[in-house]
Amino acid sequence: MNYTGLLVGLGAFACIGLFHPLVIKAEYHLGVFGFSSFWSIHELFKQKERVQKGWFPAKPKSSKNVRMLIVFFALFAQTAIPAPAQTPSSQVQVPEPAHAQERKGIYQGFDGGMMLHTGYLQTNIAPLGNYRADGAPFGIGGVARIHLGKHWRVGGEGYISTLSQLNNGSYIECGWGGVLADFYWIFGRFQPYVGLTIGGGALTHYLMFEEPASPWAPVGKTYFEEQGFMAIDPFVGCEFALTSVLHLNLKMDYLCAIGPAAATMPTGPRVYFGILFHR
């Protein structure tokens, strides 16, 4: 599977979320810088008038070019140098994280995002002489949840996970999804949770035990098998609130297939890391 498009999409999705709070901060501080710059220019020309009226002494060698350099420096300095720290009484109030803001009724908002995952999986494939397939998978997927009350969330998730084999393009691929429910707690910016997904998916084996003699040549010992399955997927994780909207998410699960595919399904812990957006 070619992950380029998916990774580009994930990167765009992450950039939008990351730059949302940065734009807010930049807009505020650049507004302060801009106002200071224009006021400094205004004061320079006012000072020139005061000197001409004799209220302040003039520098003997002052020239128009020097004054223009001063104006330019004032513009540069005010936009390049960070504004001084504000006193507590004048600081802008940072909104509470979205998950900490109280809403009336059972509906408490929603969240969603994308995650990458890896881990360690292994299985023995009996039809292939107990061939042992193991290693670190790589995959991507996403989740969307509705918040109900103070501690419950329900929603859905779906992922695709590929375990490469034999260093020749062989792979075992698993795609699955389902409905989920989890229970979470809030400890400041941290939000640990535990839950369960119930659903299903498809398991694909594509294994080549012989290399082709030439391009387009038939390969003798190549095996392909695809099976559907039902599954349960317990998981545990923790979110960290960067802002009221943007959360980092770390999760671990253990996908368990139900049915004939369970005999050849690579199993083991998967670890997920991603970005979630809360509203």
C-alpha cells in the first residue's frame, strides 16, 4: 500500500491544528507591535516639530537620512523584538480546555483526529508449515467520539495495519473498524481513559517464498489469502491538552479476532500516537 497520500493528508491535518493557536497568539502580539511602531513614528515627527520650536536642543550634524534611518530602526525593532511580559492584571485570559468547560445536558461536545501506530505482532501460520510471522507493523487510522456526561464517550474508529515480511514485498495486512465506548477522567491537562471497540475487518496474507527469475515471470511458492473477521479491541490511553482545541493522544490496544481468521491473525500490542481536535 502507498502511504504517501495518507501521510500528506495527516501532515496537512496536523499543520492546521498546530497553527490554529499560533495564529491566535501571533495576531495578538503583532497587533501590539504594529501599534507601538506607528506610535513611535508619530512621536519622531512630533519631536522634530518640538526641536524646530526650540523646546529641545537639536543635534548639530543631524540630517534627513539619519532621521529616516531612525524611523526604519524603530519599525524593525518594534516588530522584531518580543513585547515585554504583561503583568498578571493585564494578561489575556486563556480559555479552559474544551473538555473542562461545563455544558448543560448530557451532550458535552465531540472530538476526532488521526493516529499512526506500530507495536509488535506475531503468529504461526499452520497451512504454511507453521511459518512464523512477526515484527513491527505500521499503520494509520482515525477516531471520532461524542462526549456524554462528564466521563463517557461513544463513537467509531478505523485503522489499517501492515506487517511486512521476507524483505521482498510480502506482507500481512489487517484493516478493521467498529463502534467504541470509553470512560475517561480529567486531571488538569491529562485525560486518561479506558475503553472497548467492537467491530470487524479483513485480514490479507500475501507471501512470496521464491523470488521471480525475471520481471513478469511466474513465481512458484506465492500464497494469497483473504478472510473477514469479527473483533473486539480493548484499549487504554491518555490525552494531553495543549490548548482548548488541540490534544495529543497516546493509546495502546490488543486486537482480538473472532472466527477462522483468528488462527492466522498476527496478535500483540499496538501503540498509537496522534492529534485530536476537541469542540
